[in-house]
Amino acid sequence: TSLAPTIGSPLRLRRRAFLTALQTIWIPSPSLLLSLSALALKLTKLTLLTLIGAPAYALLTNSTSPSETARIKAWSIALDAQLVGGDAHVSRARLTLTLLASATLPATPARLMLQALHIRILFHGAPFPLSPTLAAHLARKKWTAARALQRITDALSASDTDVSAEPLPAHLLALLAQDADAVLTDAAISAAHALTYNTPPLPADDRAIRSPLDALSATFSSATLHTALESSLLPSSSSSSTLTTALSTALTTAPPGSTPRLRALTSLSLFPPSPASRASNLAAALAEAAARDPVPESDPAIVAPKTLLLRTSTGDVPADVNLALACASALQRLGEPITKLRALVDIEGLARPESVLGFAGCYAVLRALRGRGGESVVASEALETLAGSLRVGIGGRGGEEVEKGVREGVVGVCVGVVRACVVVGGGEEVDAGYGSMSD
């Protein structure tokens, strides 16, 4: 496990970790002459390592095993700390220096993956011709090398592997299985660059994201989840298996205990692989939410999952997750005659959705209610209230994260539902509701 602080740690702690690593290794202060000297030194060392190999280089430089171990650990901390904003004097020259230094460390799948990310951050926004193409090519090679090394590691027995090299955690193994171009997208690199330089827009604080690779994994998981949830809003949405596969990918690539993982778990409770698995998925999502938002000791009644669903997001559980969990619970209870009436009452009290997760949850409930038809006055009232809330929500500012054509389609469905309910109830027809949508 990296000793660098998480991206949820205060900036001063990330910078302290970087400065602590500098007590063992040397990175020059911001000076052109010193930077050029350091780059020349690292290039010379890297060339020697490539030509004569690590054992001969250690013999030539009289490096001892303890000192080499300390050097590797210090550089590992420095690299992680720098790429999460710990280097107060970060620049393209210093990123080049640390990239060259990382190439002198023993190759592991994690280090090769980090080098791929490092290369893309280094070349991000570079004014040189063809720099994006070159960066993508070099990063792709590092990613492929990481895959190859991981296959070799998997093929070796535990006794043959280097015990000093920690195995990749499950979420990074899942990330490595993805195509490099799908992971290292322009949006992902832009976010990683902002994190490295500590410039807006910065990712939300999440103490479960402990390294630059965790941040990359969380970004990929969130992007995959967003695409899947947006597809669920289409009239002719993707097949259930395609949607479930995408949601499962988002879940397996999310760092344990992170907000992206909680959102993926919640989404799988909305769109389970089978109706029978909804209850277990919902229970897993509720347990994850409860672990992030501990209940007050003075109120033990709040331990009940039903009560958790009705709580507002006062802790670490985002409001859209609470809403989606409530939607999943409603879908579960709609299938049981004994709990159906209570579910309909709760649906009328759902909060207005303001994100793609909330939109997807409310739309899933809306479809379920429409499929049942106007079973009762309570069902019609719940359907009308939900459609109106979803129409206003997705037509507002929160809906801007959804493609315009998808938004208009959902608004059209909601307007049709409200009109049908009004006609059945004998009320006045409502407006189409496009006024709140920005062009």
C-alpha cells in the first residue's frame, strides 16, 4: 500500500509526503541549470541500467540492498504524492525528471500503469506538434507491457514472484483489463492533470481513493456508469444484459469504499441482472451506504434500512444515492402485495432528481408504474407526482449532464404521463414543461 496520503487528505499532508520523500531522493529546486543537470543524470543512469542491467549497475555503483530498497520506497511515495498534487513546484521539467526516475525502478504492473498515466499528464496541453498522438502511443505501449507482465505474474507460482512487489488490487486488475484508449481518455487525463497541478476542477474529496491509479480507476468507473445510466433513459434502451455488463464493469473498477463504488452498487439495485437478485443488490448497497454514513449512537432506531432510505444526505452519502436507493426499495416493494400500497405512498414523497443516477432511478420507477396501468387512485397520484418531479428535474440545471436528445425524450414521456393522469382525473391539462430546459 502506498504511504502517500489520499486525495481526500489536506493539501499540506500531500506536500509533506512529497517533501519527506525528498529527504531520501533528489529532485532539484525550480532552476533551469539544476533541472538540466538532473535530467542529464537520470538519462545517464537509465541508459546504463538498460545497457548493463540492474545487477551490474548495482555492482558498479556499489549500491547496497537496504539503500536500494529505501530508494525504491522513496521514489514510490514521491511519484504518488506528485501525481495527487503534492509537488508545490510541479512543472513539465519536474514531471519529466520523475518519469525518468520511475523507469529506473523495478518494473511491476502498477508502476507500468502509473507510467502510462504519467506520460499522458506530461504531454497534456503540450504545444509540440503531434504530442497527443505520441503520448497516446507511448502510454498504450506501457499499458500493454503492464498487461503482459501481469500475465507472467499470474502464470508464476507464489514462490517464484517477488514478495516485495505488492499484487494489484482487484479494482486495478479490472482496470488493466480495459483497453488503454478507453481508460486514458482526454477527459480522464484532463482530470488527472488538474489533480497533479492542483488546479480546478478538482475531484471531490474521497478518502477511499488512495493513489493516482485509484483516481484514474474512479474516473473510468464514473464515466462507464454515466454512459450506462444515460442509456437507460432512452426509449429503446440497451438490452438488460448490455446494461448489466456496463454496470458490473463500473462496479469492479471502482476503488473499494469509494463513492463511485457506492453509486455502481446502487445502480445494480435499480437494474439487477435478474428480478430475484434485486433484494441482495439492494442489501449490499444499503450496507455500503450505512458504512459511509454511521448512525448516531443516541438513535438506534435509525439502524433500520427503511429509516436509512428516508434520511437526508447529512453525512457522506450523496443525495442522489439516497434517492436512487429509495427508488430501488420502491421497485422491490411494488412486487409484493403486502408492501405495494406503502411503496406508492413513499413514491409520492421522493425528492426531485438532480443527477443522472436520480433520473435513472425515478425513470425506472416511472416505467414500472406505467406498466401496471392505473391500478388505483393512489397509483395514479404517485405516477403523476413522480412524472412531474422527473420532468422538472431533468429539465433543470442538473439535466445538463444528460444529452439533450435524451432529456427531451424523457420530458416527452413525463408530459404524456401527466396529461393522461389529468385526463383520467378530470383536471386541467398541464404545459409541456420545456421552459426550464436550456437550449
